[in-house]
Amino acid sequence: MNARLTAALTLALCAFGSAHAADIKPGLWEFKSKLAMPGMPDMSAQMEMMQQQMKNLPPEARAMMEKQMAAQGVAMGSGGALQVCITPEDAKGANVYTGKTDGDCRYTNVTNSATRVKGTITCTKPKASGDFEAIIDSPTHFTSKVNMQSAEGAMTADTDARWLAADCGKIKPTAR
């Protein structure tokens, strides 16, 4: 995976980190993100193209790729969406991200309430910093916005997340 796509995935998954510290339902969630990055098309279009390419793989190759993604806590949803498993512990966590490192990113100044999570985020690979905010509409739906600045310019991610099921199936929760 190229560095720009990795950065885009990191930015999209920040939506997960920014919202799951509020009171949401555990289980399988789907995240649809619109990403704007300098010199890169919207990630949802790229993910949709990747889904089409996966459909054309031989069944055993597709199954292997899906298994590897599931082991990392991610699956492809429809229309370029990502699916992630959220544990009961993470769904009820309070301020779990304050001062924490998630991959190459560190969350600080995190404040949360029953309906909102806000804070700042600093990433080292790629080097970027900015802020995030998630608004929790209900235990089964939230939206988030991440604004980041890097040497390449401004990056934004707007995400709509919805709960799909209590059972995550083959998707393993991500390690926190």
C-alpha cells in the first residue's frame, strides 16, 4: 500500500478513534468517509475501485486478502465503506484516547460528553497535526470531522458511521 493511501486510511480511522470514547453500541460498525488530500482523489472512490478489483481476484486470493484485513480489524463495506469491530470495553470507554498513541498518531486535549468528543491529534508518519470532533447522534450513529495539516497541505475527513450488528463475524477488534 502506498504512503498516501496509508495516510488516507489513517485519517479515516481517526474517526473511529475520535468517537468510540463516547457511549456507543459495541459490535460491527460501517464507516463511510469523504477524504480530501493534496494530489489524491477521494478515498471512498479508491476504496470502491479496490473492491471492484478484489471481486476480479481468484476466489482463494480474495479470501486470503479478506482474512488478512479481518485479522487487522477491518473489512470492506459497500460503496467504499470500511467495517470495524468495536468491543464493549471500547464502546463504553471514557477518555480512552487522552495521551494515547494509536499507530503513528497521538491524541491530546480530548474532551468528551454523551454526544461529543473533541481533541487534537499529531501523527509522525506522515507528519501531520490537527483536530477532530465527533458528534454522537445515538448509540448507533455518529459523524466525525478530522482536519489535519501536513507539509503536503490540508487534509480533511468527514465520516458517517453506523452500527450494523452486535456480532462482528470474522472481523477481529483492533488492538487498543
